[in-house]
Amino acid sequence: MNFVTYAVPFFLLLILFELSWGVVKGKNTYRINDSLNSLSLGLLSIVTKFVFLNVGLLVFSKIEASHAIWTFRQDSYTHWLLGILLYDFLYYWYHRVSHERQFFWGSHVVHHQSEDYNLSTALRQTSTSFLTTWVFFIPCFFLGMPIYMYVSIASAHLVYQFWVHTQHIPKLGVFEWFFVTPSNHRVHHAQNADYIDKNFGGLLIVWDRLFGTFEEEQEDQAPIYGIRTPLKSWNPLWANIHIYANMASDAWRAKKWTDKARVFWARTGWQPPDVAKNYPREKSDLERFEKYGSTLTTTANIAVIAQYLLVSIFHFWGAQNASQLGLEVLWLTVVAQAYTLWVIGAVLDGKQLSRPLEYSRLLLLSLGLLVCFWTNLITIDWLYGGWLILLMSGLLMLCCLPPKSYKFASIKTFN
């Protein structure tokens, strides 16, 4: 059972509750641009699963069918408990390696780019997990864990992690010794020197205590959220590939072949000495830290929120009707959603290219629908329906966006 599917409505309700609570208490932890970017990345990660979902599951099913040395029984509470402990132990090492090695960090970094910390951050997920994540959980299937048990445990594990992404819950006493909590997970998301690369547990914090990666949240050291090499963009596509692009650039520029190869597997942040000298990367100044952001008009904010809601509705409509759509049409829906989220990111960044990008989006997707109709992939009703949605979203964006770029505004963090 995939518990995430059933939990999504509750996630959204809890986000609204946390936002309201913060406003009432005078401690609002949300910004429109950051939260929309997190939600866009979450939606994009779901979209890409249409294409890449089966990579790990195909490997898992082969191993379970032919190479399992034991069998987990689904009717045994003891086996379920052992399965949870095994999954959480492997998750700790997946999570730790994903922070400590560049290739794996390239995928996981998406979850840490937000410079805010709230429940929407929990939904900020990578679209490239098919490259890295599943490898760490292969032992589950050599030990005979059924796919159903694995999916149930993995999804419940992910649901548990949602609630720890908040600044409104203090330390929880003895619970802190054994479980991942908002307090010790705030440390994990911080880039402070004392906090960085700590507290990798997903359910149990005992793994961090055992392997020396635990750090307690200190009252005199407020967490500064984000990554040491700031992204400075709301583009969800760039957010997913920027570390890989940096690695490729470093490998290209490095003079030694050993350095070219080492770039991908070195400790996170490493650059070849010659590249680091000539092309140093910007690092966050934690003494004078400023959050990335841009000032949008009220109408522009309304436009991007409404556009995100439209693309979300379109996504869930596509998911419900996936069985009726051909592979080509499914690919078009994936491209349409990714392109729209890219445009939303450009608007949030205050790019002057926002309007041209929106015009190109409307033109290309309209032509895509027309080609699908001409090739009998969709009916005339679907063609008109798609054009109507595009017209609504296009008018919404173009009428609300000012003709000029927006004023950039950094937001200071006071500690």
C-alpha cells in the first residue's frame, strides 16, 4: 500500500494550518516564492515518476524472485518490525552518502535548497532519485522482502518525515533520544558549521547516535537553512540538475584525468585544485546571510498561485485518465507540466524572459495538441478542452504580469 497517495490531502491541509498558525502567532515561516518552488519541485518529481518509476522496481522484483536468501512473511508482526528496522538502517546510509558524495548529493540537494523551513519543504523532492536511491535498498530484496511490504514501509516512512519539517514544535523530551523530531531535523537542514551534515536518520535518530553523526539543536545557535553554495533561482528544472552541471563543468576544466574522474565521486563540494583556483564557487556568508527572493506585485503573486493550481489540477486529471491516453500523449502531458513549472519559476525569479517564455509555452503546447489530434491520438473534445485550459492559463499569466522585470529583494535573516 502506498500511504503517500492517501496522505497528500492531509499534507495540504496541514500546510494551510501551519501557515495560519504562524500568521496568528506572529511567526510566519512561509514566503510565496519559496513555497511555490517547493510545491513545484514536489509536483515535478511526481510527474517524472510516470517515466522512471519502474527502474528500481524492475531490479527489486528480479532479485526477490531469483536471489532471495530468506523470506519476510506479511502475516508476521515481527517480520514487519524487522522490515521497518532494516529499511530505516539502509535509509540512514543512503541519506548519509547522499550528503557526503557529490554524485548522490546532485540528486538529494533539491530537498535542501529551500532557505525557509516549513511543511512545504517536506514536499520538495528530487526528480532524479531513479539515478541513486534504489541502489541502497537492494539488500531488502536479497533478504526476501516482498514488494508490497517494501512499498508500504517506504511510503509510511516518508509520511512520518513530513511532520518534522516545522519550526513551531519545540524539543520533545525523551522522544528526542530515539526518534527523528522537528528539533533534530532542523539541525539536519541547517548550513551552520556545527550543524551541517548531521542527523541523517529518517525514523530513528539512534543510528546517528551510534555512528557519530548526531548533533543537538542549540538555543544560542538558530539554524540557517539552505545550502552552502546557494542556488539563487526558482527554476525547478535547474534545481534538479545544477550540481550535475557543476560536476560536468569541473571535469571539463580539470587538467588531470584523475581529477576529471574524481569530481563525480569526491566528497561533496570538492573541486580539482586548478579549477578551484580559477573558478571558485560562491559560498554563503553566514555572518551576513540573506535569503534569495524577488518582489512581485500582488496580481503577479495571484497569477503564479492560480497557475500552479491549474497545472496541479491538470496533473491529477492526467493521472486519473492515464489508462485512456497513449504513451505519446502522456509524454506531452509531462512536457506541458514541466514547461509550465519552468515558466512559473521564471516569473518568481523576475526574469524579463517571462513573457516570451509564456508565449512560447502557449504556442508549442497548442501545436502539440493539434499534432496529437491530426495523428488520431486524441479526439476533437480533448483538443478543444486542452486549448481552453491553455487559453485560461495564458490569459491569467499575461494579464497579471507587469511588462518589466521585478525588483530583486534579498531578505535578511536575524539570528
